[in-house]
Amino acid sequence: MKTSSKKTRTRHRYTATEKCQAVLALWTERSSGAELCQQLGVTWNQLSQWQDQAMAGMLQGLEPKRGVPCGNLPLSERLQGLLARKAARAAVAESLPPGPSPKLLRPCRRPPVIVAAESPPSP
């Protein structure tokens, strides 16, 4: 009587990063499909499915967002301040005669003045 010994394969769940690296290796021709399948222990159908998912994800990511109003998103205070300073510099640059020195457009940053406390006179 023969006993059949089946090899049990442990199932490996690949992360999105691992799948992405595999698909990019295939697309950039760093590895062939057969090599990747052998290294990862997956079938060509599985690798092909990862390619389809990657392409669908790229297409979805590059589509314009619907339902999000353009230009009406609130800006952070920091970003508002940066935009205001940029606009002020542009206004100053327009009011200057042509060919101003770039140093004139940069904000002046002076080192802090340190005042030493007076020590009482020694006896």
C-alpha cells in the first residue's frame, strides 16, 4: 500500500510593498516573470493579477478628484503666512527699478542683541 505524502506549502501573505517591488522589477525588466514567480513562490496568474491591480491603482490615483472643490480647501496658517510673504516680496520687487540686487529681496535677519547684566561693584 502506498501512502501519498503531500507537501504542504505555507501560505505567505505579501505586503503591498512587496507586490509593488515585484511588479516594478517586472516592468523595468530587472527580473523575468519566471524568475519572480520562482523567487516569490507564486504563479504567473498571481503576478499578472498584481500587475493589473497596480495599473488600476495608478489610473485611479492619477484621475482628478471628484467632489473635492478645487481652490476652496482651507490653508494652514503657516502656508498662509508663507504665501503672504511671497506676495509682499513680489510687490517690493515690482516697485524697484530693474536689476535690483537679490540681497535686497531677502529678509534681514539680525543676530540677537545680548545685554550683559551689570554686576555690583566689588568692594
